[in-house]
Amino acid sequence: MTGLPLFSLRPENMVHQTMKTRTKKAVQASRINHNMNLSPMLLNRFAKLSAFRRSSVPALAIAVAVLLTACQTTPLTPVTGQPPARPVAQSGPALRATTFAQLPGWGNDDLREAWPAVQSSCSVMVRKPEWRAACSAAQQVNANDLGLLRSYFETYFTPYQLFNPDGTDTGLVTGYYEPLLRGSRRRMGPYQTPLYQAPDDLLTIDLASVYPELKNLRLRGKVVGRKVVPYPTRAELMQGNGLAGKEIVWVEDPVEAFFLQVQGSGRVYLPESRETIRLAYADQNGRPYKSIGRYLVDKGEMELSQASAQNIKAWVQANPARKEELLNSNPSYVFFKEEKLPDPSKGPKGAQGIPLTPQRSIAIDPQHVPLGAPVFLATTLPNSERPLQRLVVAQDTGGAIRGVVRADYFWGFGDEAEDRAGAMKQRGMMWVLLPKGMTPPGGN
């Protein structure tokens, strides 16, 4: 794919950034400061100069990029910075209606394990008219009766198989998790790597205020004099002192801190106070994410099949002098906010604004799969041919999760979740479940 201006359109709710081909995590509205009202002014000013039409989204992207003085170009890479793909010509509909009998493993899945994720999603989806009947009925179902649960889905939903633009029905399924780090409120001893909250000068421009068709797309930068310029890269932030005073905690391992940013949220254990806090995604510097695994592959340091989180950490241990080179090859930088951890069994909040359910929540591309919809996923376990066929819920998004048949599977918290997420790079098929009577986007 061709490059776009470095300061380009980005999805609003980034919850996590996943490894290898991808990206991370999201929150609700991005941090907005008093300069937010620059958006209409900047866009209208450039509109007068360029006389571009409101309906020209590609032209708008280029125009805004020029206005914001982003003169560099970078390849479209996985994870939080990746601009959303525009519609392309398809050989057929992206969604095709089918039956539950056609879903491989549908009759074997224990739907009771998926029900908490379905109910939490319905607490949000019930506000949508087309989802109201199905989500209202869900409140009356006995969650312990597997037969009734299966009957509920078959009564209120129609499964639609997802197809890629080229007509194929398989795509990439990766995994992500919630990591645990050790840290301190103070910089001391082994705790030398800071994790920051969002800086005050980070400007977020909401394009939907002027162009409704660009809903959920934002620009990030900062004001210098009378200009809006791209926010500094990771390397520039690490070399400068602009984030001083914004430290939330200091952690002991810079590589683990990097992977915390890739995942988008995580937990930090503070030995001094014996408490564990959660760091949730707050914002991002607006720079495109570049996979450090891909960087090592391009440098000939490892094969693509070896580019797992575990192997990358091992490479850094063997090449400590090149650690900063590797980490700074990714210009993206994620900022966090501290949250209490009242219930350790619950996952971090995804893009839908509700806690993720381990092994029953996935991140999807919301351009093709409605956020909050149940999805039947048919793939395999990491590094194996053993089937992984189960009902999950589309509760998260990620900058590198782009495409129709594309999912990032949330494994949960802990060492086992980390191992499985880091190794997961499988092929899979997907069916989205939509309420009966609902017109599927792009389907038949």
C-alpha cells in the first residue's frame, strides 16, 4: 500500500495495539483542551484556499495533512497510528446470510461462557432501535440453560459470513492480553522507566464537527506559535523533557513498558504500598505505529515467523546496546490514565466502554463489523491446528485491526494469556450475528 501524510486521519477509540501485523487499545473520548475549537477554523480556512468539495474525503485527508505541515510519508503499518482503509471495489458482498447449522462448531460451543460478554454488550446496544428487541429478550433468558441460550440466538439473530474484498473468506486472527509490570510512584532503584499521562499541549481535532462523514476520525498535534504541527515522535519525546511532571509510575523494564503501550492497558504492582493499579489508554501522539517485529525482520535479525513478543524480548536481552534503536523505530507513543482495580477478575474497558471478557471479546474493524455485535469465530489455537470455534463479542478496536475478516482475540490477564497472545497468528473465518430484520451493511 502507498503511504499517506504522517499526520493523518485516525480512528477515535484506540484501545489496544497488538503485535506483528497490527495494533492497541482505546478509550472513550480523547483528551481535549481549549484549542479544540481550532478545528472548524483550520478546515474552513483551508477550504477557502483549496476550494475542495465537502464530499471529497481523500482530498480532505490530504488537505488537512498539508495544513498541519506534515511533509513526511510513511507506509501504512499495523497498530494505533494506521489510517482507516477506504472502501474498495469488491467482487461480492462483504456479508452473506447463512444459517446457524453452517457455523463450524456452533453446536459444541458452551454459550454460557459467552453470555456475560453478550449481556454487557446488550447494556449498550439496547439503546439502538434495531437491537432493542433482541437485547430486551436477553434479560429474560436463563443464563444457566445451554439449550435456551442456543435457542435465543437462533430465534433473534441471523448469521452473516464475512468475506474479504477479493472474495476470500479467511483472514488473520491475532491475540492481545493485559500485562502486569512492577513499578513505583517514585524514580528509584530499578524503577527508571516512566509511564506518562497525556500532556496538556496534546491537541485533538474532531473532524466530525465539520464533516459528519468523518465520524470517529481525529487529528492530533500541538500548537506552536500560530501553527498546528505534528506531535513529537517517540524518539523526540524520550530525548526531550516535555513530559516532565506527567509521570504516573516508574517501571523496571523499558521493553515491558513498550509492550504495555502495544497492548494499550495493563496492571502495575507497586511493592511499596502492596497495591495493584490499572493503567488504561488515555491518548496517543498521533504518529503511525510501526511494528518493531517488522523492523527486526527488515534488518535481517529474524524471520517473519519468529517475530513474536517473546523472541523480540530475547533479542533485546542479547543486543542491549540496540534497545533504544529498536524501540524508537516506532514513532507512536501511548499515554495512560490511572484507574482503580476493584475487581481483578474483570478485564480493561474496550472501545465499547465496557470491560472485556477474557477469551470471549475480540477487537474488530468497525468499518465492517458493528461494534458490540456477537461474532462466531472459527480459527485455531496458537501454533497448532486444534480448533478454536466459539461465540465472541466485538467489543474492541485497534489501529492495526483493519479489514473485513480480521480479529484480535483477547486472552485476558496473566503469564499464560501473554504467552498465547504473543504466539497467536492464525487464519480464521468469521460470522457476525445481526438481529433479524436488520439490514446488514454491504450485505444481502
